[in-house]
Amino acid sequence: MQMFSSNRKGEPVAAPPLPPTAQNGVTPLPTSGAVLSSGVSIKGSVKFRTEMIIDGNVEGTIDSVGRLTIGCNGHIRGEIRTGSVVVHGTVEGNVTAGARCELRSGCTLRGDIEAPQLVVNEESTFIGSARVATQDQLFAARAE
């Protein structure tokens, strides 16, 4: 007598809950990665692989191929080089994104941006210059 049949149809499986979205200035938590909470300060370089949310203060460089989210309370003073970045808080320094840079409403960025895709929402403050080009063009210009 067989307990489990291979031709038996299983019961429907509920989809896993979706991660929270950014609403009312609340920064969503990453599904995988790290969080630097509000009230935490770091001096030096920050490196990560996949995803990170910074809602505290960083003075130094941030270097990654992953996705960086700077929360509403986040304040970065230094250079950012990452795969993609979403800014809700304040950045004082240059940003180089391999894929995309997004400035959300209420953020402030003082520095230059280099990215293949740039999204600037209303009510964001951007003081600097922007270079929007393909990833190959951005890295070729640096090599010259």
C-alpha cells in the first residue's frame, strides 16, 4: 500500500507575503543584506555584496556591485560606487552607479552622478552634474 501517490494533485500553495514598500518615509528592510540603522555612525569604507540599507551616518567610501538604499535618516559624506542606488536621505559626494541612480522626493545630493539610468523625482535636491551613459562608456571614460 502506497502512502504517497505521485499523481495526486497538491493543495494550492499561498504566495509568500510581499516585502513592505516605502510608505510615508519608512524605508523597507532588505530581503537579504545588511541594515545600518538610524543613530549608527561609521567612519571609513563600507563594502557589501548584494543589498544594504543605510539609515545612519557614513563618512567615507561605499563600494559595492549590489543595491544601496539610503534611508530618510541616512547621511553619507563620501564617494559612492555601487551597482544601483536609491537616495531618500542626504549624500555629500560623488555617486557612480553601474546600472541606476534614483533620487527620491525629499532627498538631497551634493555631488556629481555617473550612471546609465538616472531618475530624479519631484521635490528632490540635486546640486552637481550628471553624466548619463552606458556602463561601457562610463568605464571607458575613467580609463582615459
